[in-house]
Amino acid sequence: MATLPVIPVIKAPKLLCASSRPCRSPPFSFSAKNENTLALANANIDFALVKVEVPKQFKGLEKALTKARRENAEHGKQHRTARRLGALFEQIIPDIDVLSEAYGQRVSEIATSPKFALRSADYGPFASHVGVDGTSIYAAASSSKGGIALHLLACMLARMFSSAEATAIWVQLVESRIKELQETSDTAQLSGMAAMYAVEQGLQIMRDDLANWDASARAWLEAANQVKRKEDTQLKLVIKNIPSINSSGTTYMSITGSWVIAMKTIQNAINGVPQNITNGAVFLAMRCWHLYPNLQVFAPIRSIEFHDPIFANGGTITLGLETKEQDETGVSWSVSLSHLRFYGNPVTVHKSLGVDSDRLTIPELCLVSLGCVISNWTIPSMANIMETADCFVALGEALGFDDELEGSYDADLGWFGPLLQGARSLLYCEEEDRSNAIYLVEYGRRRGRNFLGDELRGSTPMFGLTSPSELFKISDLITRSQHDLEACIRIFRELVEDCGFHENDCVIVSRPPAMSETAGHSEATAFEGTWELVSAREVPRPSTKRSLDGTTIAAKRFVRWVHIDRTRDPAVQKYVCRKNADIFAETSRVIGGLDFMSIDTSGGCSCKYSGHGDYCGSKCPCSINGLWCTSLCGCQSAFYAEFYPAESKLYPVLDRTARCENLRPCRTGSGNPKEDCLWLSNKATLDIDEAYALTQEFKWRDPPLAFTKYFKPNESRSNDPYKANATEEGVAFFPWQVGDNVGLFIKKSFSGGIPGTISLERLTNRLRSGTVNQNLLRKFLTNTRSVGVADFSSSLNGSGTEASVFFTSLKAIAAIRELYSSWTEATLSISITKKPIGMAYWAADLAKTYPHAWPSQSSHREFNRSRKFACLVMAESGVHNLHPDQLDWVVALATANTIYAAEYLLQDPYHHDRSGNASFEGIRRFLGSVGQAGIVLIVPPPSPLILNLDSSKNRFVRADTFSGQLVDKFEQTSLHLRFSELKFPIAIGQGAIDADIVIREGIVSVFDGPRWIADLDVLQGIESGLLVRLVGCTCSEKREPGPLGERLSGILGEQLKSISTWDEMLLCKENLLSNEIGIVRSHGNWSARLAAANLATSLGCLTMVLQSPGACSDCIQTLLKTQFWLSVGSNNPYPSILIT
């Protein structure tokens, strides 16, 4: 092609209207531009191929582009599109010389970033597609003076809208501009003639041209965002409350008006002109063009300095207006699209940067996921984010969670890994990064409520661990305190308080250490033990304190009811009630055995037999028997009357309901002065079965009145309802939480639940206290996956809610994290958080556990590989949910400036392919673009072609014996990826014109220099049963390769024949005998070895692959002893191939 002359650009004078602002479209104001256009038309030069001199500021970009991309930008389709768009819109593009030069500096800076320093040799067939894609930029710079403006607009649209939407917008803009020129141009005037020529150029712009124009801009944005992520994140946080872009008027007017305003504003800022801005388009442009002027913000008042050297001093932009919407979704834009569908009314599309267009790194996804979990809790707005993060970290510590060992999605607790990573990121990030971390957690809490499904909406926080009941079950507190009765009681009281139980709905039953026989005690008189019924919460008690109006103020105190149990003679309790222990000397030793129990005998008796002075009268059975009045005075006689009728004749017959109310205080073993101690009736514990005391229900006979009668809060109580009143009633209790010698019992009639929960701060302290059993905690969280988070608000037993989608979603996030683990720069669409990811087709089976598939299980391997690509499609698009069955033959995916490929396309055939394994690995990611719109799924051809050599036409090649030297004779071999015309859409909206996802047939070709050799189906080759990988070096330490070639030559001799050219490879079946081994001399050249292995298996030859570089001497000796190649393939009629 002949070199086209460089067309000089004539700078038109800037004309002003009466308002001192540039006129929009006076017919004479662009005569210089018009003259250039008409001159080209009259010269009969192909307008679309004209190339102008590229400004020097873009030279850095030029060096970064591959040869193919530069050719496309200067002479290919992208250049033609840029030329035609420039001609069509040049009349409305303002003078942006300063902005264009500044943008050239910025793109050159980005394009030459070390992040994009790639070695093409590492990427095999993708070598021509790797690197940063700045094709549209260079095409714009080389097409016309105003061409860069069209690229800037492409960036704005690509940042806000999907590929299909942006393409529809471009079509609508081109059509509207053509119509505007046709309606307003006067063909009798010079400007009108130029306008008609521009219309002619516009009519030649095809929809596919615009789609590819958008694709290139989209690819550039993704690459540039990697380099400018820090500045972009800072700007995102500043402008999160910016109002929407002006959408008044037609879509054409709205978009072009916002575009022009943005260019003028940024150029003014570059020139050092301060401005007050209210149009969100300017801030969208800043993020799209990666230009960062200093900002002045008023909510709160602060200055944001980016220190961007491109901007002159004083070029500060003031945010003149901010909204206070809670969503904080950033700049939004609403447009009406008339070219999105084939048929129907225009579709209104509303997009927001923060919700639809932003992209997340994996650490950021973990932060969003943490917020999504919070959004499912009861009252999520009350959860303090920093406290929550600390609680998750404490939970990880209590679990002993090792992210490296159990962070895989298929581990029992693999789903917990992303949440722990998010919590740690928030707690331990640098202070300058904390705002963004909190923003992302808040985004998950407010905008990501659907990401994990709604099964656990309103659930107990921390997977139910803030429920006191659940936390108690996995606690070691009681076990560790089993020898400290008082400590156990305190633990149960804390549990009751946390649960919010009423004081009369529960009681603690304890069994203090038995007072066994001591010296001088007979078996009959020994105290074998006591029962204590302990109030679980403080109860109202009489007090001497009074209020100002004289009303008695009830004090809150704990109470214990004590009963000595298991004596041969129940009446032995009377001895501890005597005023003078010396009356019966034989009982003094018994009293000595009760050193920890004392009775205050100063109290009086208020039973109906009492006399004056509150002391017992003559009819009181205690008085008759010479005893001070105790709780035994009534209950003892009743006890005897019921169980010992003969002995009861010794006592006066009493009214069965007669009881003493004024029980004298006693002291328990703890000697706790803050607790009131009351004696129990003998009958109180009769229903406690000694053998199953703390594991079965029991009935408390003659309980305190408070346990049988409901008192209103202000109801007058003539008697103390917590004394052992004679109620002749019983209350049944059942064990709820028990230890070895103490248990918490709940009224059997209790019908409520557990209204209380503990705070995150307390849970964090408990998790770090060392009192949580790690095994029980792990079991609890593992079971939660199947039973859900229990709700105890209406039942003590709790009712679990199925949470399969919730936990499958967390496993899916863990799988994405695993897949992306080595891709530190990779991002995924924030739109992925809009729907439950656990309901995606690719994630449906994650809840099941499959063993890693063996290479021979091709159906499983295809499913595993296709599942990973389905995952990538969803992550990249944010919305598309493809079934893995649709992607069985996909080997690579290309979108924007990223290519994902199954690793077998990019590695030596000696290595096993992991892309088909169940684990989420085996996919390579690298910077690159295939220059096509949307997401491109690449599939191999069904029947690859191979160079057909006619063996009868002087193609016989003498088979030389292998010399023993392992060398590379295939230095000129290269692999290339090209596309056939076969393509079909796989994801397209109903009635939509453009597909978001297409499948394209990609052909991997082998070239020997410029000569085509064959096309490959690499997948079929590496999974062929004819491919055998010989065991190489198994040493733990890297050792020098040994003389493998010489040893092979020495053992096999004439059986080994050299293959040093592709002709010899293609004719191996004709040139070699069946018992001979052709040794392909491609040592260290992985792409040639991969091609040779594929060709050999496709020819039907047994193909053996040796490790490259070779094994050490010791491992060579082991390999040669097996003589593997002498036995394998003996039934194959073709020669064997050995690839070195």
C-alpha cells in the first residue's frame, strides 16, 4: 500500500457569539474544517484512510501497542471508524487542544506502566493479543484533530453502560447527527456541502464498527483503571453523593451536551481556571479519562488534593451541589434508547457508577460480602461495622481457621474464608484505605441484600452465636468450673440474664458437696448431702428503705432455698434449729459437721400458734418439742403425717395448710452475704430422683408463692412471695442446661422463647476468653450449613430456617476467591451483587462434595472446566447466568482487556491440566484483547486441518539415528490464534439487537516461520489416551539435569530416530517402522512440544513426553530401569513418538 500524504490540520479561528460564548453552529464558523473535508473529497482520496501526524504526547502509547494493533489504528477498521466519526461530529467538538495533549501524556504514562510489561513468548497462541489495547486512542489521534474527543465520549459511555447499551447509544447518536445535518445544512453553502460529505461518511459507519469502537475503549478503561486504582478509589469516595447527569431533552442532546461540558470543564481546569460544578458528567469524565484536578468539597468542608502534575495551579473544581441520598451510588445517568431492540418503544436505561459500573477486586468482594451478611441480621443498621469485623476475626481465632489449609470452597468451613478476609482487611488496612473499606461494607449492607439470598433475613447475628443458648452449648465454662459450685451458679445466672428469662420462670438446682460421715457419726445420723434451689435472677425482697412518701422500696436480691437431704431420720434437721446445742450433747458433732451452715435464732415466729412477741405459742409443735421455730414446725408434722403416720402421733394434729412464714435466714456454703437464704420444706425435693437428679423433670412441692401466682408490677403483696409459703401446690420444671452438680431448670408451663441476645462486643470477648470449645464451635458452624440459623424467639428449642442458598452463595464467593487467588489485578462487576449468587447454575452443585476428577473422566472434567468459565462469565458481566452445559467446549474467554484461557493452551504438555479438576484453578488470566465487543467465548474447530504432504512426491526423509544430544530444532515454531467466520450469540435480551456474549470459533495454528503446518485441537490432544507423561525428576531440591539423551541413545541405539523438522513429524508413520521411536528434538521449547504432542496423538501414535528440562542423573537411572517405552504401545501399528 502506498504511503498516504500527511494532511495538515488547519486551526480554525474561535468565533464568539454576542454572549461571549462559542457559537454552537453558525454556518461560517467552521470554514477551515470544511475546506479540509472538501479538499479531500475533490482530490478523490479515500477519506477514511487519511492519516494525520500523531501528536508527540502519544508516542508512549505508540511504543506500547503491538504491531497488529498499531496497523489497525493507522490503516484498519478502527482508523476508518475514527475518521468517519470525526467527520460526522467535528462541527460540535470544541477546541480541546490542551485537553488532547494532556490526555496523550496520561495515556502514554499508563501504557508504559510496568504492570503491562509482558513477554509475548509466555502466551503462545495469544501472543499477538496480549498487552494494553489502546487501539481506539491511537486511531483517534492519527485520524483527525478532534478524533480524541470521540474516544473520550466512548470512554464515558463504556464506563456507564453495558456493551450492548453503549453500542445502541452510538447508533442512536450517529443517526441523530446525520438527521440533524440533513435538516439544518444548506447545500448551496460551502458548509452545507461539507456537512453532506460528513453525512456520506456517517452513513458508511456500520453497527459492528461502533461495537468494536466501544470494545476498544472498554478494554482501555479496564487496563487504565489498574494503574490508577488509588486515584479512582479516592475520587469515587468523594463524589458518591453527586447528582445525576442532566437527562433533559433527547438522548442525543443530553449525551452530546454533557460530553461537551465535560471536555470544556476539564480543559479549563488544566489551564488553571477554578470552577464550580454541579453537572455529574464532569466527575464521570474525570474517572473515565483518569485526569484528577484538585477538588473542594462542602459536605464536609475539605480539600482533596490529587497532586496531578497535568493541572496548573488554581485549577480546582468545587463540588457545587451534593445530594444526601443514603444509597450513595455516585454519578447516575438515565437515557432513552431507541436502537436497543429490533422492535418496540424506546427503552429507558438508568445506570449508576456505584451500582452498575464499578468493579471489585477480590479483597473488595470480601468486604462487600461481609456487609451482605450483616444485612441479613436482625436490625442490621444497629450493627457497628468495626465491632462486627473484630467479632469475625475473633471467631476465626476461636476456630483456629487456617486460610491456606481450609480456605478452599469445598472445605467444611471454606465459606467462612472470604468473610474472615474481609474482616481482617477492614481492621488492619492502612488508615487511608479505611474509608473505602467501610464504604464497601456499607454497600453490601445496604445495596447487596440480595447477594446471599433472603433465607436468613432477620436472623440472629453471627450465625446464631449471639443467642445465649447456642453460645452456651459450645462453651467449656461449666466443664471448667465443675469443681466450683458457686462459679457454675454465676454462669447460669449470666445465661438467664442474657436470655431475658423472668425470675419466676426458671430456677437453678444445685447439689453442694455431700457432708459424708465423719468421726463419731453413725450411718443413720450422717448428712449425705443437701439440695439448694437457687434463684436465677434477683427477686424483689423486703427492705427497710422507704421512699419520700413512706412507701417501702423493694430491694433486688438473689435467694436460695436450702434443704438437707438424704438422712435416715428427716427429723434430724431439727437439731440444727435448736437454740442451745448442748441440750443433746450427742448432736454437737452433727452441728460441728455443719460449720458452713448457721441459723440466726433471733427471729420470731409468725405462724398461727405464735404467742406474744412473735415467739411460738404453747401449741406450736416446735415449742412442744423444745425446739426453736423453723420451717420444720409445720412441714415436719405434715411430712410425718403423710410418710410416717405412726410417728406422727407423737406430734399434735395440725392444719395441713399451716406453715411458718418468718423463716430464719441461713447461710450456704459460699457464705454469700448478698443472697437471702431460706429453708425449704422437707417435701420440696421429694420428687427429685437422686440417680437422675439433673437430667429429669422434677416437681417443686410447696414452692414459693411467686412461682405459682402472677403479681402485677405494682400489686401490693401482704406477704413475702418468695418464702416457703404453704401453698399445697407444685410446679414442674424440666432441665434445660445442666452440669455435673448444677443445672438450670425451666418451668414446664413456660411457652415463650429466648428474647435476649448478647452484644457483639461480649461475643468477641467470649470467643477470645478461651472458654469456647473449638471442636464444638466447628461442628456448630458446619451443621449450620444444613440446619440454618436457629430462631429462639418463640421456642426454647429453636426453629431452624433452611439456608441452602445463603451458604451456597458463600461457597460460591469462596470459589471465586479461589479462582482469582493469583490474579491480584483482576476485577469483577459490582452488578454481581444484585442477585443471589448461590442460585447461579455454575454454583448449584457447590453444596455437594465431589472428589477431584481423574484425567480419564472426561465428562467430569468438561463439566468442571465449563463451570469455571460460567463463573467467569457471571463475574465479568455481573448479570449473565449461563449453564455449564452450554460451555462444554469453551477453552478461553476474552472480554475488555482481559483474556482467560485453560492452562493447557499455555504450558508444556508434560504438565497435567488442572482446568478440568474440581478445584477452582487451572485457568490463566492475562492482559489482552481480541478487539471484539462483549464477552467472547472461544471454542476449537471440530476437525482441525493438517498440512497434507504427499509422501509419494519426493517427500521421503531419511530417518537419522538419534545422536544423544537434547537440542531444540524447532526454533521457528510459533502458535497463533485466529478466528473463523463462525459465531453465534449465547446471551441476548429478548428482541435485543446486540448480544452481550458470543461464541466464536478460535483456531490455534502451528507455523514454522511463515509456513502454516497445522491447526490444533489442544484439548483433544492433552486428554488423549495415547499421551503418556513419563516420570521425571522427583527430587525435592532442584538439581542439574543429567545426560538423559546419551543414556537413551546408549540403551535404545538404532531404535531411536531423530525428528528435527515438521515434515518428518507429519510423515512419521510413513518414514518410521512400528517398533521404532521417533524422538522430537524440541528440548525446552514448550510451544513446539505442545504442537508436536497434539499432532502425534492426532496421527494415532503413542506419544511419550519427557520432562523438560531433563531429570537429574539419579532420576534418569530410575526412569531407564522401568524401560516403559518397550512395553507400552506394543499393539500399536504405528511408531511411537518421544518428545524431549
